[in-house]
Amino acid sequence: MESQESYHYSVAGGIARVKFARPETLNSLTFKVYRDLTDLFYRLRSDDTVKVVLLEGNGRGFCSGGDVHEIIGEMLKRDVKGLLEFTRMTGELITNMRTLEKPIVAAVNGIAAGAGAVIALASDFRIFAREASIAFLFQKVGLTAADMGAVFLLPKVVGLARATEMLMLGDKIAAEEAYRVGLANKVVELAELEKESLALAERLATSATMALGLTKRLINNEWNMDLMSAIEQEATAQALMLQSRDHREFHASFAEKRKPKFEGH
């Protein structure tokens, strides 16, 4: 496993495990952590050894957001140009996560707050430990919740009314409530979180990964499309996939009464 100040990293069976590396601060984010994660998700676009990303907390928390001393204190010293440079960089992380055409599974073991909540939100799947919680607490620190794409993403996951409540009140949302409103895909016991998250990642890694990537691309693209444009885009995408080796492999395996072996082509 590759270890550094920002995260621990390993790859096995097509799964890249990215684990936050600052458990003593509930994995708070520094300038370096932001930059390193942003660059990592960009590099993963062209890493063919990785089919799925598993993003994990460390210690008692998933990610508590921006470090109060290293980021928030520093922000008070910057001018508008410097502040915009920072906020654009944090948004770049979310952009790189959403445009990575590989599934991202977030294993939320504890608190996911502020920017940590948005990182979990930007993942494709979120499995919560029963003790975990999530909070879009920007309002409580005197900032707009329109940060890192939260106002764009959250209503699409939980609906406008619930998103407005979460973003404007900033309250902590327990795992079971997150599941009830669709923010968590599954809630499990903490002792089972790693096993359950890995099982999902393994299932995705052995799926038709080219098709998964195209599905994620179209999920992103169609958010702001009209119906006819979306249908045409899907027709074009499906015509492409009907020519893929993975689709042919499915047909062969069906005829031969065996499990398909997808290769992502």
C-alpha cells in the first residue's frame, strides 16, 4: 500500500482503495490533501488497472471538511483572487470525481461534514455505517452551502425540498435518515462496512466496466437535457455498446450457459 500525508493507496483486483490519512483530525482537508486528491482522480482516468474506486474514512470519521487552522484560518488572510483560486481548486476535485468514468464507492464510517459531505455526495455509491452521519454545515460557519457543487448535486439525489432543508439548516443527518431519503445506498454495522463496501466494489469491477463508464457519463450529461435530446443520446450510446466485446461475451455466455467474463471492451 502506498502511503503519504494525504491518503493511503492500493490497487488489487481492479479496485483502487483510497483511504484518508489524517484520523487524528477526523480526516480534515488541508490544501495538500485537496490538491493530492484532485490530481489522483484526474490520473485515474487513464489508469487501466483501476476499474472502481473505494474511498474510505480512517479512524472515527470519514472526512470532517476543511481544517479549521490550516485552511479556514489561512483564508482570512487572502484577497478575493486568492480565495477564488482556492474555491475553484476545491470544485475541481468534485469535477474530477464526477467526470471519472469509473464508479466511486464511499464507505462512510463516521462523520462526513462540510466538504467531506460533498465528497461523499459526489461518489456514485454511499454505504454508511450505522454510527455514521453527514452534515452540510456550511451555514453554521457563516458560509453559503453553494460550495463544491453541493447545490447542484444534492437536489438531484434527495429532491429539492429535502436538499433545501439540509443545505439551509446544516443539521447532522443520521445514517438511517440518510438511507430513508436516498442519500445512503445502504446502512450496515461498522464491523461489516469494509466487507460490504468491498463486495460492492468487486461486483462493479467484474461488471461490463465500459458500459458503467458510459452510464456515468450519460447520468452527468442528461441532468440538464430535454427529453428528446436525452433519448437521442441514449440511442447513440446503446448503438455503440451493442458493438462491444462485452455484449458479445454476454451473448456467448448465455448460449453456453456460463457466467460472462467481461473485460471492459
